[in-house]
Amino acid sequence: MRAFIRLIEGLSTGGAFLSAAGMLFIVALVVLEIFLRAVLNTSSLVSSEYGGYALVFLILTGLAYTMKEDGLIRINLLTSHFSANGKRIADIISGLLGAAITAFALKYAVSMVYETWDLEMTADTIAETPLWIPQLAIPVGLALLLIQIIAFIARRATEEPTDD
């Protein structure tokens, strides 16, 4: 079980590196656009479009790592009054609910990307980007998040119960 959790955490860290690469790509696009406008009095015409795609990419690929590092917002209004075992059980239940919702979203994200690819849809921009390419970030990010939620549930379920 520990090896499984380490593998998932490694994948989540890989997602964080992809997220950082997305941020660097956005910075490069902004610098390029500033240079083109200030020096050459022209524009790339795609910086805004690709910057938007990269923003979605960096958010979704970073979700699993954020969860791994306990960086997602948690509201502890009720659980702050629970015993250690009660918190553990509440975490498992909320993890199962989160996994179900994420799996549902993942199913429909995969379907959306497939339909976009099958219909050969492109962006209504000068670049005419095939939309399945930027949309692919959605199922990839959701899949990483789902497996991180599963690792969270596994960690909490295998913890030793404590008496409070």
C-alpha cells in the first residue's frame, strides 16, 4: 500500500512540474507579446488564446499536488469538535464523496474531449487550434486529482485508530 501511495504522490509531483511549466509558458508569452508590441510594433495574435489554455492547464495539473500538500481549502467547523477517530472517518467519507464527484466529472471530460476530437472542432481564432488539445488538460488534471484522492483515502483508512 505504501508503494502505491508513493507512486501516486510521485505522479502528483509530476503534475506540479507540468503546472510550473505552464506558468513559465505564460510568462514567456507575455514577454514575447511585450517585445513584439514595443519593438516591432506587431502582435503574435495568439498570446491571449494560448495564455488562457495554459492557465487552465496549470490549474488542473496542479490540483493533485495541492491536495497532496494539504493546500486545498478545508472547513473544519464541524470536524474541529470530533475526536481523532471521528476526524479520520469524516476524512474518509469526504474523500469518497470527492472521489465520486471527480470520477463523474472525469467521465464527462473524457467524453467532451473525444467528441471535440471526433467532430474536428477548432477554435474560432486566427490560430484555429484543434480544441481537443487544450481540452485534454481537463481529464488529465481530473485523473491526477482522482488518484490523489484515492491515495488520501488509503492513507486515512490505514492509519492506526487512536483513543481520544
